[in-house]
Amino acid sequence: MAPIIDPKFCCSCGGPMGRAVPRDDHRERHVCTKCGFVHYLDPKVACGTIAERDGKMVLIQRAIEPRKGSWSFPCGFMEIDETTEQAAARETLEETGLEVRLGPLLGAYSYADSFWGGAILVVVYRAEVTGGVLKPDTDVCDARWIGPSEIPWEKLAFQSSTSAMRDWLRAGGHAVPPGVS
Ligand SMILES: [Zn+2]
């Protein structure tokens, strides 16, 4: 799938964009035909948490596309001025109302081709819930606590949802159901 973002005009000078291999580069880029500005298309980074309390984790139901109505862990795109840790904690608070203290990295899951049209990197931390009250919030229509045996594998939103929850089970010493990869 070709990237959706195909810049037509230079974001530096407003001139028309063309395609060229910049000097010392190795692949074709979007290059301004007027000022030479190179517009690099970058992967997107999404950050989230498996937020835990008493052996359960928080599952959210998506209220927006893509995959509206399906389930995942709280997660969203990293902003330009934050770390992956900050993004993960912020998204968790925004989507669930819960404050968390981040634990270790659970996993980093990357896909060369994703719903937005380009590569995505999903960074997931384990996290301990330290405050707040669970309630569905921004971009979310339901939120609930689930135990290791209650994961709705057939209703998960993304491959990263499945992979992260699989790794969460393994990290806790729980068996992973057959067919989950
Ligand atoms: Zn330009």
C-alpha cells in the first residue's frame, strides 16, 4: 500500500513537490522543485500500556475508526514533543481516566504497512494503576477490567493488540491459548 500522505506542495516555500533522489541518499523522496526541501515520510509511533491492578488489565472498546467497536489496550499516537513513556501514560489517562506508573517495556511491535498507509511502531509498557477511576473517555465507548482468561481474542482491534496481550500472559506466567500468535 502506498503512503496516503503524498505532499503536493512544499511546507517550507509552498512550491510544487516533485520526486527525486537527493544527493547522498539512496531512494526517491518528495523534493521541492523550487527550493530543494526534502519532505521525508516518517513512520508513525503509537504508545500504550497494559495497565494492571490485582492481576487484571484494562481493556478499552474503540469508539472511532479504524476498528471501531473492537477492543484493545489504551494506546495512541505519540506527540512531537514527548517521550514514548509520556505518550503511553497520557493516552492511558485520556482513554481510561486512570493514572499509571510505568513498569518495564512489554514489547515493541512494528508493521511495514498499516491502516494509515505507512509503517507503524507500537510501543507497549506494563503499568501499575496508581489513581483515578476507570471510565471510558476520549475515543473510547467502554472500558473494563479483565483477567488473563477473559481476553476476547476474536474481538481485538489490531495485530499489536493480540501480540501485546499474548506477551502480557507470558510475562505473568499464564498459558497462551492455542492459535494466538
Ligand atoms: Zn520549497
